[in-house]
Amino acid sequence: MLAEEEAALKKYYGKVITSYGRENLIHLLQLMKQLETVMSTEFEGMEEDAIEEQGTDE
């Protein structure tokens, strides 16, 4: 059963990559990684701001 699901997923993703294009997929993944980096940096900045605000409230 698990092997059948794995084969079906490989076939599905193979079709998706063929339709979307390998280079487009690579570019999309690079953009997603870049977005994740920006989001993490901004989140860390928000955490630092919140800590600083707590320190000034006391």
C-alpha cells in the first residue's frame, strides 16, 4: 500500500515538474527560501522590539 502511494506521488510530481518546468520550479523554491529568510529576520526583529518594550515599561 505504501509503495503504491509513493509511486503515485512520484508520478504526480513528475507531471507537475514537466508541466510547470524544472527551471520555474527551481526558481520558485529559491524565492520561497528567500521569503522564509526575510520572514525569519523580521520576526526576530519583532521579538527583539517586544523585549526592549518590556524593559522600558518596567
